[in-house]
Amino acid sequence: MNFFTRLLTHCASCASLPVLFILLTANPQEVRAQEAFVGKWKGVITQNDGGYRSLYDFEMYFRQVGRNLEGRSYVKVDEIYAEMELTAFVMDDKTIQFTEVKIVDSKKVDNLEWCFKSGKLTLVKELGQLKLVGPWEGFSAYGPCIPGRIILVKEIPRA
């Protein structure tokens, strides 16, 4: 019989102890790592030679869901855009792996298909700003997309 089972056997009013135990044994570094990524990030996404454009406006929004992150990405160039639902896994206190899973809204020109992107982004602090940077790759209805890089700056909420 483990410690918890013995404790619950001898304490009739201890029904909330398992929850307390989970809270006390949660890894605080993991929670802080997730919190570092939560929020709004704005910047650019690049696409190597041969893409529709070489530079696009790009935003990502993350919220914590359990031990992972969920959110949206938003890419825009000229008058076309796509908003995508995404999921992300916190790999460590400086790295996430994200994957876009669904187009929520979009406007595009004929013969263009939006790329469902995925990538590993690294958290860096540069000149007092938090940034997420890293390569991306993806696929569309036409097959693999021409990859590029993501460079985002965390927006500080204002009152």
C-alpha cells in the first residue's frame, strides 16, 4: 500500500488530498516555461526563393491548455490572409514545437493554397525583448511548401 492509499484510509475528510498532491508535485519550471510563451507575438515569416512572396506579416497567439499550448496564427500579405488554428508542445523552457491544424478564415487569390506550417521556435531575449525565432516547413494541397523562417516579438499587454 503506498503512502497516499494509507493516508486516505485513515483520513475520511481527505478527499481533496489527491488534487493537493498533484498541485504540490507539478513541476514549477514547466509551468513557468509555458507561461513564457502565452500571449500575442507579432513579426514576420519569410519564404525562401520560389514562394508567393519572400516576406509576410505574421502573428501567433498562444494560450495554455493543460501542459500544452493552443492558439491561432495569422499570416497576411497585400490583401490576402489566412487565420489558422494551431497546437504547440513545450519542449523545454526555451523551445516549442507548433503545428497549424485548421484554416479558420482566409482570403486568397486563384491558384494559391495556404501552407499548413509547423516548426520548432526558440525563445530568445534580445535588447530587452522576448522573441520567438526558428525555421518552418509546411504542406498545402499542392504538396510541400517552400520553407522559411519565423521571427516574432512578444507584445506586452497595455492597460
